[in-house]
Amino acid sequence: MKEQIQKTIKILKAAYVAVWALPICYIVLGETDLIPVGALVDDKSGSYFMETACILLAALSVPLSLKLFSLVLNKKIDTYTFPVALSRYKVWSLVRLSILEGSILFCLTGYYLTMSSTGVLCAFIGLTATLFCIPTEKKLYEELHIGPEPPESET
């Protein structure tokens, strides 16, 4: 059981690092002009559409990712046996991080296309929401309602 939990935590931590590393890489690409920058600056309707899409996506993805995970955890995952519950926990944690990552990257794209600070603000909101998703062993034990492991018997 302990090995399964450790493996799951390692996978979730790697995914969490990727959620922060990809936007940093994207920002480096944008700041070095390796991706298109300012393509929608002169297009007022295109800029308006992109800014509105960034705002709506951030406003939907943050509560969706956080609340959806909580609902699934309480209604579905709690009813499974431990190995299945741990597997579902990992899948839904990755889904939650993917929703936030998609929103963050879309908002950064919106920023680089429109050069409007709205995209950066929305991406920052998404990155802030990921702070509620930091994977730890303690959190996993609490969310899966696993008590502290009994000490191993000495023989």
C-alpha cells in the first residue's frame, strides 16, 4: 500500500511541476519572439473576443477544477476499494491539473496575441489556483480517508 501511495505521489508531483514548467517555457518563447506576438493588436474585435474568452475560461476552469474534484472525491472515489480509489484519485487529480493547465496556456496565448494584460491576469489566476492542488502524502491520506498506517510488526 505504501509503495502504491509513493508512486502516485511521485506521478502527481511530476505533473504539478509540469503545470508550472510549461507556462515558464511558453513565457520564455514569447519573450524571445519564437512564437507569434501581437498578431491581434490591431484587430479590435479579435482582441475583444480573445480577452473575453480568457476571462470566461479562467472564471470557469478554476471553480470547475477545484469543485469538480471535490464532488468526484466525495461521491465516487469514497465508494471504491483502496487500489481502485487510489487509481481514480490519481486520474482525477491529473484531470484537475490539466483543466488548469489548458486555461493557463490559453490565457498566455491570449496575452501574446493581443498584448493585453488581461491574459496575464487570467493566467496568474490559474497558476494561483494550482497552489490548492499541491500533491502531498498527508493530503492524499486525508482525502482518501486513510488513517495513519499501522507500524510494521517485527518478527
